[in-house]
Amino acid sequence: MRILSRSEEIILATVWKLQDEAYGVAINQYINNKTGLNWKFGSIYTPLGRLVEKGLLHTIQGEPSPERGGRRKMYFQLTRAGKQALIDVQKVHSAIWEDMPSLKMG
Amino acid sequence: MTQLNRKRKSPPRLAEWIIKRMSWAEDRDDILDNLREEYKTLFIKQGKVFARCWYWGHTLRSSLPFFVSDFKWRFIMLKNYLKIAVRSFKKHKGYSLINIAGLSIGIACSILVMLYVFNEISYDKFHEKANRIYRVAVSADIADMDWRQVYTPAILSPTLVNDFPEVENVTKLYNMRDQLITYKNHTFQDNKTLAAEPSFFDIFTFPMISGDPVTALQSPNSVVITQSIASKYFGLEDPVNKIIQIGENEFKVTGIAKDVTFNSHFDFNFLVALETFEWSKSTRWFNNSFATYIILNEGFDYKKLQEKLPAFVTKHLYDDNEDHNRWEYFLQPLTSIHLNSNLKGEFKANGSAAYVYIFSAIAFFVLIIACINFMNLTTAKSAKRAKEVGLRKVVGSVKSQLVRQFLSESIFLSFAALLFAILLVECFLPYFRNLIGEQLKLNYFENSYVLPGLIGLALLVGIVSGSYPAFYLSSFKPVSVLKGQLQEGMKDSNLRNGLVMFQFMISIILIISTIIVYNQMQYIQNKELGFDKEHVVVIKNTDLLGNNTEAFKEALTSYPAILNVSGSYTLPGRIFNNWGIKPEGLPGTTIDFCVCDENFLNTLKMEMVEGRFFSKDYQTDAQAIILNEETVEQFGWDKPIGKTFEMRRTTLTVIGVIKNFHYKSLHEKVFRMGLLPLRGVQNLSERYISARIRPDNIPSVIDKIKETWVSFSPQIPLDYSFLDDDYDRLYKHEQQVSKITSIFSFLAIFIASLGLFGLASFIAEQRTKEIGIRKVLGASVPGIIQMLSKKFLLLIFLANIIAWPSALFLMTKWLNNFAYKTSIGLSIFLFSGFLALFIAFISVGYQSMKAARANPVDSLRYE
């Protein structure tokens, strides 16, 4: 069973958190606000594309808007497989970090 | 939101464009939209500068690694292409060498011709103010001819400055031609002496090594010499302030100038002050002896000044409304003189714009032939690369990548050819220099245009020659190619055949031209000139002998090896002065004339038609004149002997008519000419003594002449030449053209046959199986040779058909430059056609024969 990579996990988690508001800008801003990570454009959009290809995400077209020259906004949503992947990675995470000795710098 | 507002809130266009080019953003409009949204938010929150920085920052961070890896991969692919190219080269050494050889020769030709062209174009551009300098020249109707000359009067320059405020400065130059220079009892000859004014250094840029350009030519009897003259005749001594004698006057050296570079339309070793000579202050408007140069104010259009000149002429040259023939002054931009001027009285022979075009065209065509070769050979070879192409396509190459691969191959080959070409150029540059007669040097590093130019040339050649094969090769369909099916168009191609025909057509035109030019040269050399120029020694500057000239001539005649001696002011092949005359009963006109002694006729072996030549027996000969046939014909005189006319207010009587002789080059028709005696109406001295000598043991005769000369004039060195050489120099240009066209046509046909050779061998290879089968079925070797060669020979035949009329047209135009020309016979065309056919046959025949004699067993073995 293949576990999600770090960035994949972060992105999927963000999408899940943002629910219906999950599109490029929102994802980027959420990650930035929550973690302080300032990722390059490519680091967001390339994984997004890959995740869609892998079937962990699917895209939903929003309403066309004049600001975008009449184009539609693209929203992302988790698929079943995506949800499962998150659950798996969560399991693995808690399992590993269960009996960890303290990580304080001393 | 208004349109204006919107615009300002959008991200920098260039950055968006960069992002679009990345693979993750290629078809994702929404990404750009998202980014635009973020940008807008930032713009509002933190201002324009912050937003832009943020956008650019992200663009660069994302794009840089992308592009870097992109280049890295492209570079790796390039290395792969190079490897394949080298392998392909090694595998087909012969054909690759043919390709490179053809391209190298083509590139080398282009380089040499470009050197020549840049040299010609660069004349006179080294002056700082070159684009404001103009020469004032004369165009007039003299005796129904359009007479154009450099010679203008002394008073022209000061008057121009007075009348026209836009004329910033003027200067005039006088050509003193051959002079005898003496320094400290050492006498030598120099033919590059000019007389100039102080404004000379103001207008022209001739840097001085010592001395002050402003004052050097101010006082009379000063002279500026050039560096090489200084070191040659003064050695380590400082020449400044020393006294030297030039001609009859003494001059003090007031400065040393750098040597004049070769690309100047005039040249000097000595520059004497015009102030020295009283005649330079003449105010007569029709004493034309000077070259006048003006410099106009910055930005002034010279054509505007030229429009004012006719009024200027009327004002100064003629009393009001006096009737006169057309006399005009016109302006020549300095930089246009060398290629376009060709007036009477030029300091140095000009170049010719026409020849610049001709040579460029020839080199261009040779290069085209080489490129066509390359195209043909590569596409013909494509059978061998077909499998490679098919495989590459199967593994995922896109057509554009394949095009890139084959293009880079041809570019590599082109650069290899460039290296060879440079080698060739270095080898042959000395010969080329001799041919052109100019100092040409290829400075790879000095001139900032050379290296990029060469690289650009190789690139251009590579792309041009490689484009057709590249597209052709990359269009192969993988399935059919891997199956081993022959692509349609690989065996025989109309385009390819057409290209071969074009190559040979150009070669044939070049061959025909070469033959015709050569014929014309021979014609010129051998034409009956009306005098015999062979074996005549011309001794120059004999006017310096003064009263001893007669004695000198006597002394020379005493030698048996010297058959005849004669003195004259000028000679055929040199300039004949032109003067106005009034024949009896006819309107005033002009004739060319030469002053000579009574031996002139016999020494030059000319013929009289009627009457007698000058003779010492007749005292009245001082007022006699001998006309040539042309003059008498034009005057319509049946009985010319005894007719009179006026020249310089003296009445002259015609005592004889001489047969027309070509005293000018065969470019021009024979003009009205008359011979005048010494000490006659034109009191000119005998500047030249011609001696007809026995053809055997010439060096000893020359020695005897030298001895005699020294005994008469010990201080002055003997200056002599041969009349036939002097006369031939009139055709320097044509001789160059003759040599160059022969060399280029040789090269053209060489390259074309190289191409044909390679092509034929491939076709033969292609058809090995077919030949094997035919042989098995009973075809004979000659039959097969015929079959293989038929197509090519037909092409050559067709090439002839197009070439002949084109060559005829071109050559007729060129021959019209001559008043006397050779005829263009059918035999020339037939000869060229057969020559081309013969060469083609050898190239094709060898391959055909090899193929025809192959053992069918070998060819059919792997069927």
C-alpha cells in the first residue's frame, strides 16, 4: 500500500478541510496561513494535477465569472479513494507517533 | 471597474507569459486566473510594487529550475545528435567528405568575395567627416560628347565658400604625378606627389605623426611626407625642417603623416604646399587642373546645393546670357567616388560597382550550388537513415524533434566545412590578392564583424541546405519504414533532378562566360592596333634631358640592337590631350593630339594613308599637322592634304593622313586625333622616348640604354617600361574578370560534378538489386550503363537549353562595354555543352560502370 507523500497529504487535507471552497488560491492561502509554508506555484498545481490523474481528487467547474474573462473556476473535491488515502495516512501517522519519547530540544 | 483600473491591477504580462510556458500551466487557464486573483488581493492590500515583486519572485522561482532542466535535456539531446552525426559521418566517409568539400569550397568562395566586396565598399570611409565631404566635378557638352572630369579651376573653391554659407570648408588638390626628388645628392623618382592647401587636413583625416596639421602647408615651399618615405630616405634622421628638392623647387619638410591606407581614392607620398605655385592662384574659370572638395554643414542635403549650382555657373563663368555649351558642376559624395565615379582625371583607377555585383553574384551562385549538393546527397542518402527515423518515431520522437536533429546535423557539418573553408582561404589568400591587386586581409579578431559574420554564414548555410532534407527525412512513416518499404520519392525525385539541372545550368553559363571573356581578352591582345607595341622600350621623364634630347636619341640609335628611336609628349595607352580647333569651312570642334618627332611613325610602325610624315627637311613643318583617318572622314574631306585649320590662333596645314590606330583602349571608338611636330603650335616637350629594339637578348639592350642614360644624366635614375605592358594595363579590370570567371566556373562545375558523382553512386546503390536481376535476365554491361546514365544526361541536355540564351544575354551586355568586340559563335555554346556533358558522363559513368559490373550473385544474395 502506497502512502501519500508529505505535500500530497497536506494538499488533500486542505481540500478536505475547505470542502466546497477548495480551489487553487484558497488552498495556497490556507497552507500559508496554517503552516507558514510559502510554496511556489508549481508545488501546488503540479501535485493537484497529479492527484487528479491518480484519481484521488476530482474537479468541479464553478460558475463562470467576468473577472476570469468568462471562464469557470475550478474546484477540487476528494474522491472515495482520496478519502481512503487520507484515512490510511492518518492511521500510519498515529501508529508511528504513538509511543514517541519527548521531542523537546534540551 | 473601469477598463483602466482593471489593467493596472493585472500582473506583469511578461511574467504571465513565462508561467504559461511551463508544462504544469500549459492548458490550465484556471491557474493563471487563480494567480491573477491572488495578485489582485495583494495589490489592494499591499500596493503595486509589493504585488509585482511577489509575482515575479514566484515566477522566477518556479520557472528557473524548469528552464534549467529543460536546457540540460536539450543539451543532452544535442550531444546525442552530435554522436549520431559523427557516426553517420564515419559510416559514409566518402559521401560526407564530398558534402564537406562542396560546402567548404562554397563557403571559401563567399568569404573571399565578401572580403573583396567589403574592401571596395570601404573606400574613403576612414575620414571622420566622410559623410559630409563632396567632390565638385564637371559635366559638360564638349564637341557633342558628354565630357565628365574631375578637373576644376583654382578659383572654384574660394568662390563656393563665399557664395554658399552651407559650405563649411573647401580644399583643392593638384596631382603633380611623376616627380624627381633629391635629398643630399640622392635622387629618386616618385609618382605620388600631390599639392594641397592647409584646409586639406581640416577636411580629410590623415593623422600626422609629427608637425602641426594646421600650419604644415601654410607657407610656400613646405612639404609633408609620409612615414614610409621618411624611413626610406631619411633613415633614423628626423626629416622635419630638412630641405629636399622636388622637381625644380626646394621644399622644407614640415611634417610627417601616417601612410595612406589602401582604401582611399587618392594616395600620396609627398604633400607639397599649393601656396608655392603662382599658377594655383589663377582666377580664370576655364583653367581646369584641380580637384575641388567641399565639406557641408551637418545635416545639409547636398542635392539642395547642387540645385543652386547652375545659377552659380551662369553668374561666374559667363557674361550675362552669353550663349554657351552646357557646362555644369555637380557634387559627388566622397564615399561614392570609388565605385561610381570614373571621371577623367581620377587620381587612382576607380573600382567598379558593376564588377562588385558580378563577383558577388558569382560567389552566391557557387554557394547555392554547394548547398544544393548537400540537399541532394542528404536526401538521397535517406534510405540509410530511414530505419533510424522509424525507430525514433516509435520510441516517441515528435516530428519537430527529428527536424531539429537533422538540422543540427547539417549545422555541424556546416561548421566543419567552415573550418576547412577558413583553411582554404588562408591558403589561397595570397593568390587572390594578386588576382585582385588589392591588399586584402582577413582579420579574425580586429574587426568585430568578422567572427560573428563567419559563424552566421555557417549557420545560414547549414540551415538553408539542411532544411529540405530535415523535413523530408522526418516525414517518414514509421510503419512503412520499419517494414522495409521504399518511401515514395526516395528513388527518384523531380525536385532532386531539378536541382541537379539548376547546378549544371549555372556551371554551363559560367563556362560559356569564361570562354567569351577569354576570347575578348585574346582579341584585345591580338587586334591590329594600327601600331606595333611589341618590343618597344619606353624611357620616361626624358624632358629632363632638355637640350640634350636630340643627342641622347642619336646615341641610342648608334646601337645596332636599337632599331628606331622617337620622342613624343605622350604615347598610345596614355592620356592624349584634347584641344579645340577650327577646321576650314567647318564648325569648331576638338581633337586629341600628340606631339612627336619625325621618327614616331617608323618607331611605332604605323602607316600613312596619304601625304607624308614630319621630316627635318621641311621648315614649314612647324605649322603642319597630320590627321587620322577618322578625323578626315568626319570632316568629309576628300582631299585633306593642304587643308588648313586654326588651333591656338595659329593656322595649321594638313600634310598627311595616318591610318587609324588605337591610342585609347578598345573600350572606346577611335576619336579624332592629330599629330603635331615638336616646337610647333603646341610647345610640349618630349616626355617619352620610345626605342624599338631587337627581340633577342633584351637584358643587354637595356643595359646599353642604362649606360647611355647615365652618361647623359648621372643623377637621375633611369625609369623605363615596355609599351606592350603599359598598354595591357588598360585592361586590368577585364583581365581580373577573365581570371576570376575561369576560376569560379571551374569551381562551380567541380562542385556540381562532385554532387552528381555522389548522387549517381547512391542511385546506383539503390538499384543494385534491380541491376542484379537485369543482369541475370541477360542485360549487357553497356546496356546497364546506358540505363543508369540516361536520366542524368537528359538533365544536362535540358540544362543547356536554358543556359544558352541566358549566357548569350549576359555576355552581349558585357561585350557592349567595348567599342571593339569579338564575335560570339555557336561553337562556344556547343563546346560548353559538350564539356558539361562529358564531365557529367565521367561522374555518372564511373558509378554506373561499377554497378553494372557487380556480380549479380552478391546483389541478390540477401533477397
